[in-house]
Amino acid sequence: MAARSSAPPADRSARRPAVRPYDRRRAWLVTAMIVTFMVINFADKSVLGLAAVPIMDELNISNSTYGLISSSFYLFFSLSGLVVGFFASRISSRTMLFVMALLWAVAQLPVLAVAAVPTLIAGRVLLGVAEGPAASMSMHALYKWFPPERRGLPSALQIGGAAIGTLVSAPVLTWLITDFGWRSAYAVLAVVSLLWALVWRQTGHDGPFDESRPPRADAPRPGTHLPYRRLLLTGTVLGSIASAFGAAWALALAHAWLPAYLRTQLDMSPHAVATAISAISALSLVLLLTVSPLVDALKARGVSSRWSSGAVQGASVCVAGCAMAAFPFTDGAVVRLLLIAVAFGTVAVAIPLHYVTAAEVVPGARRGAVFGIVAATGTLPGLIAPFVTGRLIDTADTASSGYTTAFLIAAAVMLLAGTAAVIAIRPEHDARRLGLLHPTTDPEKGAHT
């Protein structure tokens, strides 16, 4: 009789989902660390572009060679993001981000030992390997601290760290480069990366919303029955990759060639270039902090993710593409700078939103790996755009016409990618087809019929 009365509660307990408390204070502490992580990440990416002119002058290298050095950063960038993504459910985010930051510090050392093209390439390749998984895995780590309905603002802040990184690093690194030589910027970044790694080792822990790890050893992992091929071939994931691809093309040009373009084609001083780069980053940050909460508000009012986040990210890439096509043919300095800001700043909106839309059709158990795949394919332009631009500049009749051709190619890519995103991203529709939403959910409105 005793056995009969005690067994049912035990069974119900086994089936009851684990309570996952939302630790607001700890969640925002981790968010602050991850934002700082992204600040350092984009400072690392920006340093070569900010130092492009003095490096090219000192080492006597051509535009094509500089483009090759810049593209080398992405040689294993995508592959690294892909491989690490598949280990996201087996290795803690604390360990992954710690190792990445340590490698960032090490990657700055070769060029400090010997300033030459081979050491520049070696450092950029290692940095690319270590930074390939950075955006997707730090977003994955962040999601472990917030329930799905509270991820909009943290996601925007995480990507906002990239804008802050460029905004802050442009004047600081330019000051170091002009006053103490370009090597000093590499040395400072090595120290900062090491310090972050040590602090993260003490404060970074996986949060309670780690859906890739079940609460009990015998509990099934939700969504593990869905094959990766089926997830990756949904229109939402493909559209998310498309928006990331278009945005990444613009970002690759911004990091590698925009500072050199402003200096050599618009005759701007190093400090004026730093100010312009910071202004573009400020625009990105304002858009990120404005659009992402707006997306959350639209979803709270019942607007489907297709229109609240899918169409928004695609449209942002299209708007940036139009500005990219227009500014090379604009004569007025002020208007040209405004169009440049739109071309390189607006695409930032697509970065957090493409993770948000992909996450809506991917179970938590598969999320880390799919994020790695999305990041790997979406960032492929970094391997192509810098080198192609350098070749176009060297082979054109004038550097100006070479830059114009490069920007027009970028505009075409961005318009195609943005349009594909608007058409293909349909999270509710795809989630229902995958069995992740109740079958009575309206795929377009996201409401029960």
C-alpha cells in the first residue's frame, strides 16, 4: 500500500520539467562580459585596416598583397566556426570563450617579433581561427542566461559590442598607430585579450537555460530527432544565411578597405578617418538598440517573426546595398559620407536578427551546431571581398575606378542577399513543418486559429 502511494509522485516528478530560475543580476553580468568580448573581437579585426596605409608604406606591399593579408583572416574562419559549433553541446561556453580569447592574444605576437608579410598572414590566420566561432558561440552562451522571450535586447547588445568595438577602437588604435607606431596597437590588443580571458575564467559560467543539456541524464534532448540537413534546408535558415552573407560582404570591406579609401580617395587625415569610422559604428549601435526592442514589441503584439524580424533584416541589407551603389557617384562630400554611413552601418541590424530567426526553427539541442554553420557560410565574403577589391584596385586604370567597381559588386551581392532573406524567412511556417509549433498555429500570424 505504501509502495502504491509513493510510486505515482515519483513518476510525475520524473516527467515534470526542471525549474529554471532567471538570475537577472548574473545574466546581465555575463552579458556585460560578452559585450566586452565582442568589443575586443572587433578591435582585433579593425587594427589591420586602421594601420593599412603605414603598413603598406613601411613594408612596400601592393594593394593586392594587402588584400591577400586581409583575406587570410578568413582562410579558416568559417571552418573554425563550423567545427566548434558541433562541440557546443559538449564543451562549456566558459571554456570555449576562454580559449578563444587566449588565442587572440597569441595571434598578435608574430608581427611583433618580425614585421613582414608572412608574419602578418600567420597572425591573421590564427586570429581568424580563434574568432571564427566568436559571434555564434558568444550568442549561444548568452542565450543560456535568458529565456526565449527576453533575448531580443541581450542579442542586440551582443552584436552592439561589435559596433562599440569599432567605435572605441578606431580613435584609440589610430592614436596608438600615429603616436607610437602601428606595432603598439597589436601589443595593446594582446594584453587586453589576455586580461579578458583571466576575468572570464573567474566569472563566466553556463546559465540555467542551457537547452543543449538535459536536466537529467536519462531525459531526452528535445529536437535531437531532426536531422541537420532538414533544419539547414528550411527557408528560414537559408534566408538567415543570405542576410548574413550580404551584411558580411559590407563588413569585410569596412574592416579591410574603408579606412584606406577614406584616406587615399577622400584625402582625410588619420584622425578624421577614425572619427568617420566611429560615427558609422555609432549609427550601427543606435540602430541595434532601437530595432531589436522594436522587434520584441512587434512580436508581443502578435506580429509574425516573418515580418517583425525576417523582413527587417532583409530590408536593412537592401537599403545598405542601394547606398553602396550610390555613394561612388556622389560629388558632395557630406552626402557621400552620409551614404557611406548608411552603406556600412545599416547592415548591422541583420546580424543579431539572423540568429534570432534561425533560433526559432532550431531546437536547443541543435542550436550551437546550426549557429556555427550559419556563421561559417554567412561570413564567407570575408575570404573573397578584401582580396578581390585589392586586385580590382591594382588592375584598374585608376584606384578610384577600382574602388567603384568593388563597391558596385558589393551592392549587387547585398541587394540579391537582402531580397532572398525577405522572401525566404518564414519562421512560424517552417517551425510548424518541423513539428516545433502546435499544428493549429497560423504560420504567418503566429497566433492560434
